[in-house]
Amino acid sequence: MTSVTTTCRDLSELTASAQTACKLLFQECYKVGIDYIFITETYRSQARQNYLYEQGRTRPGDKVTWTLSSNHTSRRAWDIAVAPPRNLYDISTLSKIGAIAKKLGITWGGYWPSGQYDAPHFEIPTNWTMPKGFKLEGQVIVPSNSKLKVQLIVEDKPKEKDDETMKFTNPTTENAVRDHIKQSVDKKWIDKSWLDKFDSGTMTTGDYEGLKLIIAQRSA
């Protein structure tokens, strides 16, 4: 069993929707140049939530949470910090992230009223879905320490081969080309497979250009 003093930074401990939302948030931050942030906590057991709530109340230290009921325990919340040389909870950076989060339907604790204000905190409602116009564009690397940077790894899509198959808008031209190929087959200048290729619609313009050279050489 995990100790109440141990912080969980594992993104996979969140719900599937929260994982997606968190990755989307980090992706959108990365795209505007905010790649120097990292996760400080994801899932939190109720026992740990109780332990943190006691700090500054029945246990020495500054208060770190205002509630015994947190969405960390329901696996729908995560905390973010800012890497050096900026302040760990640089409000300028967190405010920019909060504005991005708002567009994504993600709740930022920095918008909460006094007494509940929690700038590093982000969470989603139970019915969160990917907002229209957004998508995960690749593999999003969400750092769990200040030594790593946010990354977005997008695989290059293989280039689709140009469709170079011969196409005819004029039936007369198409018939003339076929006759040319058939006559060459009949004269045994080329193999019948070329005519079959033409009839099946798989002959490319490159094939035909090469074929014309072969025919010209053998008819000379």
C-alpha cells in the first residue's frame, strides 16, 4: 500500500478521459511554446487527501488543501508546476495554461474563489469530452519532473503514390492507344500482358511512354 506521504505522478492512474484531457492540455501548451511544465501529482488516495488536509490544522505546516473531497481521489485531477529558472508556481505561466484549459473544457483551480484558489490544479467534470476542433496530433510526452520538457511526436505520414494511371476523356484517343498496343502485340513486338494491363486500367503514363520506346526500337 502506498504511503500517505508519497506523491503519485503517474498519468495512467487517472481515468481515460482525464489522461486524454491532460495530454491535450500539454499538447496545446507545447504548441504555444510552454514546454517547461510538468506533473507534480495525479491520483491521490482518500487517506492521503485526509493527511494533506490535516496539515496546517491538526498537523504542523502551511495549509496545502482546502477540502477533504478532491477530484484527485476520483482520478479526474492533476497538478502542474513550472520548471526552473522560473518560480515553481509561476502565476504568469499558470494563468496562460488556465486560459488554454478553459478552451478545452478543463477546470483550472486558479479561477476558484478566495479560500479555494488552487493555481497548480486542473481537473475535468465526469462528462468531459474532446472539444470540437481539437485532437491529439501525435504522441504527447507529459513530463513528471523538471528535467524533462513537453514533447509532441508526430509521425510523418507516408506519401501517397500519385495516381498516374492512364485516364482518357476522349473515347477516340483511348481506342487509338489500345489499337496501337494491340497491333504491336499482334506483330509480336511486345507481350500480350501489356494489352491486358491497359484493359485492366492499371497501365500508367510512365508504362506507356516506356512501351512506345520499345515499340519504336522493334519496329525500326
